[in-house]
Amino acid sequence: MSATLLVDIGQLVTLRSAGDGPRRGASLSELGIIQDAAVLCIGGKIVSVGTTKDALRDPWLKKNRKKIVEIDCGGRVVLPGFVDSHTHPVFMQPRLVDFEKRISGASYEEIAEAGGGIRSSIDGVRKASKSALTQKVSAVLADLASHGTTTVEAKSGYGLSLESEMKSLEAIRAAAHEWPGTVVPTFLGAHAVPPEYRVHSQERSQQYVDLVCNEMLPVVAKRKLAQFVDVFSDRGAFSAEETAQIFAAAERHHLALRAHVGQLSEMRLGPLLRYQPASLDHMDYVNDADLPALAQTDTVATLVPGANYFLGLSRYPDARRFIAAGVAVALATDYNPGSSPTLSMPMAMSLACTHMKMSPAEAIAAATINGAWAVRLAGSKGSVEAGKDADLAVFEDSDYREVPYWFGANRCVLTIMNGVPSGPLW
Ligand code: NIG
Ligand code: FE
């Protein structure tokens, strides 16, 4: 069994347990930092966490030191690997025309109405072979790892036919198989109504929802192609009723739930919370009256400021309002070709600090342990504690606050995924 010892860690951010459930309120800032730390990983798991001095005095370690791979972190910062709990990696081309149109003043919704947006990514996915899609996803996973992400939620959602959605999920599965990190697959058949269900621009939305519920979902469940079902629930996408119909069908197939909510317009959360989704994402427009009920649950509000940044919006999700209300917040990249083509969690964290007034400590907890809650993997991911998976990220920094501070640069020098190291320091 492979054993790796990280020593001479300047600041180890452990995020060790601060009680039950996702972090809320003040506990979002409790990082559990150990100075001059060491972490021992054996067989892909963390087995001990403490100071370098104590680690080097340990009798078992002394005896076995020759068999252990030792990595000197040179006083750098080490965090739990990021959990990016919202990405859309299965697409072929960037959307450069949308990008230019937006620069000239068109909005996300106007571009979508004119045939751009999500629908313009469908063709590429439908025409691509499974192996071409797998290569795309693999490249994304490698890039994510190089930025410190060790667990990623990955959605389908640009195929929007039975065949192309299954092909997308198969590509995620194939790429995940080759990657040492952890992938959580999500079926997002309800991302948009595809063109063949729009007749004379009159949407045959309900027929497409029936296809998602009655044909796609059963195959996803039977072939275990996804752990979650997601719905883009918003103005111009799927309505509250359609979302509830899809959630109910997913529940019948024992699939867990998450949704895109309140990106473009306000939608009341009560009907969705009844289904106990793991996460509600975006949340730019949320009714104040819904916050107490949300705070009572373990449903995480996953905020994705990369989308606000890239769409050129001046308004960002109101993280302070959520945190003050006791809602558990996570941060994710929302990596996708239309609204957020970044796979850098430090960039998302930097935006959260500068535009959403989250502190660097809060941003780190939201990008790690609360991300793990958002994908229901908090038992094994998101903190550096004995018994959890050996997922770590080392940064060219000596203070954890530098991680969101140096925006736009990748300062991650080593990632350990389930005990497997990769990166320039290795
Ligand atoms: O999370 N809002 C829906 N889905 C994506 C955008 C997808 C796209 O434009 O391709 C999002 O922002
Ligand atoms: Fe998204």
C-alpha cells in the first residue's frame, strides 16, 4: 500500500469537524489551522494529521520511513482539495459569438432567445463521438486538478436527446475512470427545451419534460449513470411545476436532487425544499421569506460568482444575507461554455471575497467542506482529518488568505487525489 508523508507544511487548513451538518454562520470561518504541520496518507486515506515535529517522533514512522514517500512542502499552505460542486464539462466548442454579442450589449436571455445560448452547444455534442467527448472531459479534469480541485460534480445537459444525454454521461464515466480524483455525475436533461420540441417558437415544453421523466430518467437510473438529477428552474427554462414533476420522477428512481434556481428571476423555494435537494445553485434572486426555511435544512446554497463575472453583471448573489440567516453556502465554478468558462476555484473564491464580501476563511470553507456537503460526500471529502480520503492541494503561498488574493494566476503546485500526487512540486 502506498504511503505518503507531507512535512513542513507552513499552514495546514484542516477544516476539522465543527459539529454536525454543513458550516453556517460563524462556523464558516473556523478553519482549524495547524502550523508546521504534517499529514500521513496510506492507501488513499488520511491516517494522521499533526505537527511535523510529532510526526517525525512517531515510532511507526521512524521504523518505516524508508518505505514512505516524503514530500517537503517547504512552509507552503496546504488545503483540503477543492470540491467543485457545479460544473458542465461535456461540450465541444467555446461560445465565442455569444461572448461578442454580450460585449455589444445583448443579455444572456436575449442571446438564448435568438438561438444562441445552451441550444447552440447541442449540435456539437450530438455530432461528437463518445470518445471525442471523453477526451474533452478528461482534459477538463486534468485542468481542474492542476488548480487544486480533487472532487468535481459533472453534469450532462448539452445533448438533450436520449442518445446524446446518455453519451454525455458515459463520457463523464469514462473520463472519471481514468482520473485519480472523484467525479460525481449529474443528469441535467432538463437544461433547455431542444429545438425539435419548439414548433414555430411555441415551446412543446411539456412533451420534452415527459421524455426526460419517462424515457431518459429510467435509463439513467437503471444504468447508474448519475447520482444526481438537476433542473434549470427559471424564467425561460423550466417552470416550478415542471421542476416538481422531474423531481418527483427522480425520487421514484432513488436519484438525489439539485437545481439551478434564481439565476434570472425569483422562484419560491418551498415547493423544491419538500424534495430535500442536496443543493440549490446560483440563487441571485431569492425571496427573504424563504431563508428561514432554507436555513433549517442541510440543503446548501451553491453560489457561482464566475457566472455573474462572465456575464458582466454588476449584481452578485447576496452571500452575507444567506450567511446571516444561517443558510449553508458553498462556492463552485459553474464551469460551462456560456456563462462561466473558468475551472479555477481560487478565481471563484476571489470573486466571492471582492464582490460578495465573504472573508477568505469563509470562501475556503465554502469551497471545500460545504462543497462536499453539496454533493453529499462530507463523510469522506472536504476536510483534512484521519479517516477521510487523501485529497489535498498545496499552494505557492505562506498564508491561506493568499489563495483568493492572487486572482487570475494558478498558484497550486501539487494536488493529491485519493493519495495520488500530481503537479510541479511532485
Ligand atoms: O449554470 N443556467 C443554466 N446553465 C448554465 C449555463 C449554461 C450555458 O449557458 O451553456 C449556468 O449558468
Ligand atoms: Fe450551471
